[in-house]
Amino acid sequence: MGLSRFCDLHCDTVTACMTKGEDIAHATGHISLEQADFLDDWVQVFAIFVPDELREADAAAYFDRAMEFYQLQEAEIRQCCKPILSLENASALNGDLRRLDEMRRQGVRVIALTWNGANQLGHGVHCNPALGLTEFGKRAVNRMHELNIIPDVSHLNPAGFDDVAESGGVFIASHSNCAAVHPHCRNISDSQIKTIIAHDGLIGLNLYPEFLGGEGGAEDLARHLRHVAALGGGNHVALGSDFDGCEMRFSGLRDLPALKARLATLGIAPTLLQKFFWRNGANFFRKRLQNAE
């Protein structure tokens, strides 16, 4: 079973390459442009990840540096795929909602509100689960909806998740797995999965073994995929690989055809596999952002 069309909701390739001093075309990690020669269509969400230890002006400066690094390569990237930019950890707003308008002009279309800790917008999964978004965070989410920037609740704690849901707009969990399949603070509950489905969002399944459970392989991914589908999420589940953001059993893009074939032997239906690897994500972004064909 081949794979020629692929949509991925999350990778950390931009900041990983910036840190290593590599260009994305010839990078040595999970993703490089030269690895994607087997793909006819590729929609990739490239995250600019801002570490929790960077705050306010330092976080904003780090984002600006990573954005410049990406922009220098954007033309070459667009020759290989349809890139979608995301921000992982909105501490880079530096408490200023006007930064959202600037980021929108720069091409940012998805924003994960926190990483694992707290910032000016809210509280991540390592914080008190009852502490939700700040007033600034709620205003930021409302402004994101106005700008057609999609909030991302991966890394956000339960109260923060509820606050985003109550905002009424579409949102996603770009790289989070099922807590009912494997309990972990970064995985999301059945109730949260159903809420994302009800808001016409997406759940991107993560390849990190700590979130998959078991051996961290295709068998474990299949369990999470079946579970989301059983909850009514067959049209709302995609891959959120977390490539270049963690260690995993998969070497990167070139492992994807074998992964798809292995999931098929594990009984995942061809129609669900097509939705998981391509259609759900591509259709979502085409509808919301008019960026994926």
C-alpha cells in the first residue's frame, strides 16, 4: 500500500534545524525536503517552538529569529510542499495582542497557547489542572478566531481546554493521543476528543512512544486510531507526528509508506488510512485556510 499524499499537523523541524545550523532541504533529522521525493502532495504544519524558559521579550525575540530562519528557506520549501506555519507556545506574543496581527501577516495559521508550563495566556499540562486561561489568554483566543488563526490545545491543561471550547470557534489538538488508551498528562480524554469533534476540529496522533504507550510502534498507533474512530472521529483524526520534536521508533518521512502498510495489516480500513494520512487534514486546512489543495 503506497503513500503519495500526506498531511501532518505538527513537526518541530524549523527550530530543530535552526538549533543545529542545518537547512531544511538537507536536514539530518526526521524531515528534510529531499526525503519527500516520493510524495506528490504534502501539507506540513511547521511549528516554531518557543521553550518555556524563555519569557516575554526573550520569547518574542526567539520567535522572530526562527521566523527569519524559516522565511529565508520558504520559497524552496514551497517547491516541495504546502507549508502551514504554527507557533508552539504563545509566550512569544509578549503580552501584546497586536503581535497576533503581525504573525497572521507572516503566515502563522495555528497557535498552541502554551507549552507544558504557564505563560501570560494560561497553564500547560504540568500546572494545576483547575487553572485555565488568563483574561489575556481569553482575549487572545477571541482575536485568533477573528483572524482565522486556529487555536491548538495540545499542551494545554484541562481548564484551559474548556476555556478554548467555550470560546465557540474551531480548534485542534495537533499532537495529542488518547488518555483512555494510554494514560498520560499530555493525552486527551474521551470527553475532550468528543468536544473537538463537536467543534469540527482535528485530533493529530503523536508518534512519541511515551504518549503511544506499549512499544511505541504501529500497533500502539493503531489502538489510538481505532479509539478516536470509535468515538465518532473518523473524519477528525490525522497524524500529528511530532517529527524532530522527540525521539521515536520511526526514522521520519521515509518510514511513512511502511507505517501505512503495517496499519493496514493490523486491520485499519483503507478508507480510514486515507483520511488519517491525508484527507482529513488536507480538507480541514482547505476549508479553514484555503491553503491545501
